[in-house]
Amino acid sequence: MTSEPHGPETGVPDTDGPVVRTASGAVRGLREQGLSVFRGIPFAAPPVGAARFQAPRPPAPWDGTREAYAFGPPPPQESGLLSRTAQGAAPQGDGWLTVNVWTPDPDRSAARPVMVWIYGGAYKLGHGGQAGYDPQHIAREGDAVLVTFNYRVGMEGFALWEGAPANRGLLDQVAALTWVQENIAAFGGDPAQVTVFGESAGAGSIASLLAMPRARGLFRRAVAQSVPGTFFSADLARVLATALAAEAGRTPEAAGLATVDPLELTEAGRTLGLKMNQYTETWGQVAPTSVPFSPVVDGDVLPTTPWQALASGAARDIDLLVGHNRDEYRLFLVMAGLHGKITDEMATSVLRLYAPGGAAGEAAYRSAFPGASPQDLFERVQTDWLFAMPSLHLAEAQLRGGGRAHVYELTWPAPSTVALGACHALDVPLLFGTFGADLGALLFPSGTPTPEAERLSSFIRGAWTAFARTGDPGWPHYDTEASLVQVLDTPTTVTGYPEQRSTGIWEGYEFAPLGLPGS
């Protein structure tokens, strides 16, 4: 005997779905492919009206049982590839701050490890319901409870407005992790075994959380995939905020901006990003990135940079897994249409802007990479400055602070039609097994992984879930003598860190907050 189809796609209420009682009220989920799935549960009140640009507030409780079938609406952001969810078009509305849970069994006695994904997207894009972040494979294979959530990005979450706290996107993350601590046991998860994991801006967010007093005690382990080195000084953030508000014809004050349509502000942010490259002389290293948003070292929400905080022992009790991809910057080079078009003059410019010591850094790169083409140098120094060295230095800071870290580098090249190599974000579809979604569709054009990709994908999921369960991903912890790292390739190997030529150039470099030139 078969039952009639039911659930949100059919319009027939699913009265048989699993029910879990949270601190705010009961929610009913769906059974999907052996998992209980709950979507769109509020972890904070909608940040609109008087709450716009303010710290998140607790959600309003509800009576009865709330249907947790669909993802909540993404926070305001530019439209495009990431605007779709695993269920189709993204919903609309202002209830942006919601959480989603995948669990093998919502049994309070199960006490499974919990893995909380924090998405990337240059601090201006992304949401927890993206198709590329569907965590069902991780939940099933790792017998773990998986959580994704939304946090404010761009103008709403990271611009430094007068009359508003800095780093509102990070405060949203703290609120979501607090919700996990208070509620995840009811979904079969162990609140004492929470691992945060994220990539790019998600990894930068995790690095920030490691340094934030407000986040202490909210997680036990952290996986940071491709940590960006871009953290803003308050002075730089204020200058950028003034420019962002001016694009919308406003001043950078929260009270006035709270009356402006979020999409209007989003468009202002997009417009400024397109012309930031004109301001290298006045805005410095941030200008060519075309990204006017990053965590702000404001002395309150984020007291110091993550490297300084970890070196002082702020996260010595947190197990850390951190790494990067070999060819990070290749993705941006290709997407900007610059692949094959880099001149020696362009290489010289970025080497002097980003390499330690300016002209001396340029000479060091040309000496360390004697056969490199202008494009190789252009790409290498930006890979190192933006992701590789920040990631490695985070592990080294953790060691100096008395903690432990495991390190990896992904060197397996994407099977894309363009030679993207082991580029930025390749680790995401490999981790989630979502080869045809979001950027996975560019990196795996057929949408179907090769047996080689399947093996590597399975290895990464196994390592990440083992780390979430035990603190050990399956290879030795990192130290500055042997410098052993897990190389993610086919086959996988454990060896000394492959980018030794770069580490020599960046030895002793301090990743300080980006500031204004001359300040």
C-alpha cells in the first residue's frame, strides 16, 4: 500500500512529518532520502524597521506547529547564480534570519556531532539554502546533524554605519550558533560537539568567530577553507561606508538608511564595486578586489585580527582544520576575462601592491619563481596574499597560542573546459557532492563527476566528518618543523607544505587590518 504524495510541493499538508519543539515553538519537517529536514526556522526576529542595521533580536514565539518545509528568504544581495535554492527560486520577504537542519534522526538521546556551515560570497552574497550547499551527503555518510543558516551580507551586514554596531553579519552568526546551543539536542545533535565549517568569506567569518569574545563556548571545532586576509581597519571602513552611502545619495547613518529599500542599497554597493579599481592610490590594497565589505576590526565586536587573537591563545581550546587551494586566484582571473592577457607591466603592478616590501617583494617573487610568466606571477602573488598565506599563518598563529591545527592544500585540478586548475571554491562541490549546482556547474560542466572526483569527494567528506567527531581528520597535526599537510589530490598524500617558495617570502609578515595608504 502506498501513501499519497504530500508536502510543500504538492500543496497537501504533511501531517506525518517529524515534529521537534524548539525554544520558540514546535516545527514540523519532512523526511527526505533517509533524513529529517527542517527549513526556514527563525533564529532571530526580522531585522527591519527600527531593528534595521542593529544587532539581532530573539525571534517571536509561536503557538501550534510551524511548517518548516521551505528555506527562508535570502538576505538582500545582488541577483545572479546564487539567488536560487536547492528547491528552486529563492523566496521573498524580510524574514532573512533563519536556520535549516538535516538530521538522521531527531532523537534527543542520539547526541550526534553537529556541523554548522557558514557560507562565503565576498561578504556580499550567499544564503544557507543554496543548491551547492545541500548537506545531505555529509549528514548521511557522517551520521551527523548538519545546519545551515542565513546571515546579513553587504550593506545590511558589514558596512560601517554611524548609529549601528559593526559586523552585524558576524553578530547574526553568533545568534545562529546560540540557537544551535539551545535547540540542537532536540534534533539529535550534541551541543558540546559543534563544528563550524565554511569557505572563503565563510572561512573569514570563522576566523573572526575564533577571535570574538561573544562567540566563546559556542563551538568546539572549526574548519576554515581558504581564509581571506582582508580585514578592515575602522578608518578604511568609514571611508568605504561614506562612498557606499553616497552611491545611494545618502550619508552613512543607520537611521536615515533604514528607510531605504534594501535593493536600492544593494545596487549602490554593486555600483561602487565596479569602479573601486580607480581608487588604489587612496584606498590601497582593497581597491582592486572590487569588494567593499569585510569584517571590521572595531575593537568591540572584533577586538583584533584573528592572527593576533590566536597567537595570544584566544582559541587554544578549539580544534582547527585550515587550508586552501593551490590556484585560488585563477577563478577570478578567468571570470574577469583576463586569462591569457596579463602583461609584465600588470604583473609588476600587483607584485608591488601585494608582495611584502613592495619593490623588494617583487624582486623576491621573480627570484623565487625564475621561469614564471607574467600571468603566473600575477596569479601567484594574489593567491598568496588573499588566501594561501592567511590560511597558513592562521595555523601558525594557533600553534604560537598553544593550540593545535591540521592543514591541507587542494591541488587536484577542476575538469572544467577552461584551465581553472585547483581554483577558488573547487573544494565546495567536492565537499558537498553538488557537482552540477552553483559554481559546481562551471567547475564540472557535465554535472557528473568522474570516478576520480568521486573518490576525492568521499575522502574530503570522510576527513571533515572524522574531524567533527574526534578532532582528527586522519593526518598529523601541523608544526613549523616538518610542516606536514594533507595534499588533496589523486592519490592523496601527506607531505611537507608544497608552497615553500611562497612561505619564504612571507615569513614574519603580519596580516594587519587593511588601512588607508600612509595611515
